[in-house]
Amino acid sequence: MTSDSLRRALTAPADPPLRPLPDPVVALLVALHAPPRLAAHLRAVHDVAAQLTDAMAHRFPQLPFDSEAVLFGAATHDIGKVRHPEELSGPGSAHEPAGYELLLQHGFAESSARFARDHASWHRDGIDVDDLLVSVADKVWKGKRVTDLEELLVDRLADVTGRERWSVFLDLDDILDQIAADADRRLAFQATHPVRG
């Protein structure tokens, strides 16, 4: 049975409006009795990932990425905090391998589960554009800009477009500034949902 606070985190109207999480993610969060704050956070990052992928497809149509994979990754990147709820309100990275294992245990493919493990490891070998987009969404949802992460994305964009890095950076900066403009309202939405409930 879903708690009222988890149901609200998954479905309550938000300002700015947030897209619903994918049905399999909602089902998993309900089955795991996820903390409401985690559900609210995943909704916010998932919505930002949707904005980001839409903008990237429009401004950089040459960039190959899997929008559906990015959205799933954003919707589940912190799922390991079900097992490490202390990391909802404090630092820690134990949720990363825990989330990866949890997703595998619930039948999700390794290609989907990897986002939970890798979303804070953008310098790791084998990280692709999908991973970078999930990592950027996980930062910019709260208005945080991470230079070395964004530079990796700029490098990929410059490679596929043949444009100068500074030109690509200006376009990416514009996209991220627009998304970051709503960060305070997303943070306020997340804060209205309890860590436990």
C-alpha cells in the first residue's frame, strides 16, 4: 500500500510543472516504499532531463543519444537511496553501487542500471553522451554548474558538430541557464516532501 506522502510526491502538482515518472519507475518506488523526498527528487531530475534532451535535439541534432535511456537514468539515478536514506539529507556515495544492484535485482538491464552507479563518475572509462546528460541533469536541476562535466559534453558536441568549442559552449550555456532558472522552485518542491514517510 502506497503511503499518502509517497503518493503526493509522485503525483502532486508542482511549480514548475513536473512530468510524471515512467510507470515502471513508479511501480518500483511504490514496491520499495521509497522515501517521499526521493520520489520528489527523481521527478525533478527526470523533468530536467526531458527539458535537456529536448533542447539538445533541437540545438544539436547531430548529437547521437538515446533520449529514453537518459530519461530512465534520470528517473532512477538515486534509487539506491532507498537503501541509504541518510544520503537524502547528507553526503555519501553508497547509494550509487546499491542502486545499480537494486535495479539489476528487480529485472532491469545492466544498460539501464548503470546510470545509478555512474551518475557521479563522469570521468570513468566508457562514459557516453547518455551518461553525461544524466549527470548534467542531476546537477543543473538545482542550479549547480560543474565545469569539468560540462567541458566533457562540450568536447562531444564540438566533435559531432565540427563547430568551435566556444560556440558550442555558448549554446550549451544558454540551455543550462534556462533550465537552472527554475532551480529554486524545484528545490522548494522537493523540500515539501519528507525524508521519511
